[in-house]
Amino acid sequence: MRQRIRREAGIPLRTMAASLGVTAGAVQRWEQGRVTPRHEHAIAYRRLLDELEQAIRETP
């Protein structure tokens, strides 16, 4: 679901990673469910996903 949101929003993996201050590999592992982000990154990541999901819903 996380990867779907990012892809539907048209955000490249590296761009999302850069906005969160982590590596693209970290975001990829989060998307795959292999690793859980640390507290501060988890909050920022969830917030970003929520914003992207909202933008997707508002796009006709």
C-alpha cells in the first residue's frame, strides 16, 4: 500500500527518501515491510503518505 501511494502520486523513491532524510534503500525496505522506521522517521513518513494519499483523492 505504501509503495502504491508513492507511485500513484508520481514520487520517485529517491525523492521521497531525500524529503525524509534517509536513503532510498531505507524507504524501499519500509515499503516492503522488512524494516519499521524509527519513531521520528515513522511520524514523518506517515504524514507524507497521508498527504500524498489526500492529493491522489483530490485529483480528478
